[in-house]
Amino acid sequence: MVKPFWRIGSGTERSKISPTKNDGLTWYKDLGLHAFGEFSMAMIQANSVMEDQCQIESGPLTFNNLAVQGTFVGVYDGHGGPEASRFIADNLFPNLKKFASEGGEISEEVIRNAFSETDEDFLMAVKKQWRKNPQMASVGSCCLAVVICNGLVYMANAGDSRAVLGRYERGGGVRAVQLSVEHNANVESARQELWSMHPNDPNILVMKHRMWRVKGIIQVTKSIGDAYLKRAEFNREPLLPKYRVAEYFTKPILSADPSVTVTRLKPEDEFMILASDGLWEHLSNQEAVDIVHSSPRQGIARRLLKAALKEAAKKREMRYSDLQEILPGVRRHFHDDITVIVVYLNTQTNGWASPLSIRGGYP
């Protein structure tokens, strides 16, 4: 039997809605409302500067004067610095709305155009700051974006963040269904794609420290930013030598073109987990889904964070309480910045939800 969904408008559930909080290294909102149910989101910092960003935008979406209920969710896993992930949080959703308004609908092409324009705009920002801040050319971000509307989930991913659906099974329990396609050089399909795009470059992928890396430098094969791997004009001094590629190139080495999937939601689809690679490094898809399925909704994102951190501590043969005492920067040796958003699904919700706009991370 399919578990009943909570409906927007329930006063009992509304009383549980929590404010956003910043508790030391952790930012979180334990429970909130989006157009089709509830959500929970949490982030924890490991780097010297928090490089992740995330956001939820929900409510009436208007395209050519046609309004539909929709929810947009973004997880942006920055690397090399926070500039790219912050830029995406500022620009991706506005770009998506612009192209959707022009086309009158959400579509795969609209989403690809939004990713492309966001990337191009960031590269232009890099060019403007080249003399003053050349290291901005080495900053990038994975980008996972989801749009839920009209009973469909549009999933776009450039990088190695991941989205997993929790789907009820008739025999009981919930099965993990991965919706996103990942772009990491240590994934066979990502290597094959990169080799096919650069057939005349034998050094496009290099094994380094027992890990595949693009040009021996970076693990992700798609991203927004990373200008030094997209335009040769940034692959030179004064950029630091560790970021520069020895061979001259004319074709971009990395791409911002996302993998896009469109999934029609079923009544048995209970929730989605969207998270940066830092979570999936320590939890399997099924482990994460089982935790969500068996736990209260209030604070579920923080519960997933804690489960991942306990695994990280266990791998290093240390206590979880000792890991909590480690400061940012040093902490990166134990785990990455982690962002996780749990979105509960009820596409049969009646009525209009109030507009919602929440951005997670640090300014």
C-alpha cells in the first residue's frame, strides 16, 4: 500500500516548519514547504572557505503569461574556490526563467541553454578579472539542477553530484533509483565520452595517485567554470603552473553541457535526495534512501549529514566526536564540503503554494 502524502494546507504540519539556521560549520533548514510537499536541506563545511551552494525556488512559474506550479532545486559543488558556485546560485535560475519564458515551457533545450549561458557569463567574468584575479580561471563548480512541474522531473547534471529517487516497492520498503548521470573521470562512461570527444589527444586522461584525472589535474569531466580548461587564453601566466596544461588546445577540454533526463513521477515515488559528491563518497544510494524512508521528516537532511560523517570518521578509525572538533581546512582531509537536500513529493497537491526562495551556503 502506498503511504499517503501530506498535503499543503495542513495546520499540524505547518507548525513544524523551521527557520534556516547556521550552527558553527553547519547550515540547515530542518523542514520547509515547496509546491509539492515538504523539503529538508543541510550543508557542512570542510574547506577553509565553504565552496558549496544550494537553492530552492518554488511556487507559481510564469511562462508567456501561463502560470504553472513548479519547484526548482540546485546543488552546486564548487572546487578551487567559492566563486563559481556562488555565481551559479545567482544566475542559473534567472537564466532558466528567461529561456522558459521565451519558449513558453520547460524543456531539455531550455535547461541546456540556461547551463550554457551561465557558463559563458562566468567565463566573461573571468576575462574581466584576469589581470586583477587570474586564479579565478581555475575555479569551477559541478551543477545539479532539478525542475519539478506538470508531473515531470527534469534532471540536469554537469559534474559528479547525484540525485536519487526513493520509490515504494509493493512488497514493502523503498528502492533507490538514480536519476542523474555523473561526469567523473573515475566513471567508465565519463571516460569513454571524453575519449570520444578528444580522439587525437592521448593525454586527455591520466592516471595519477591511482585516480583518473583530466589532464592529470581534475576529476570531473563536466563543470561550469574551470576557464583554464575551456579557453587557451586562460591557460598561461599569471595562472599558477599547477593549473596549466602543457599542450596548446583549441577545443575546450571540459564541457558545461549537462546530461538531462526527464522522468514522469509515479504515485509510489516518495522523495528525492539531491547531494554533492561529499555525501555519496560515504553513503550508497540505497543506504541514503533507507535512512530517509525510516526517519522522521523533520531534520532528515542533517541526519544524512551525520550518517556520512560517522562513516568518514570510521574510515579514519576515529570517533565521530573527535571529527567534530577538527577545524575547516584540516577537516578537508577527512571529508569534503557536503550539501544534501531531501524533497518529498506529492504531485497531486491541490491549490497554489506560497512563493518560496531559499539559498543555502555562505555569502
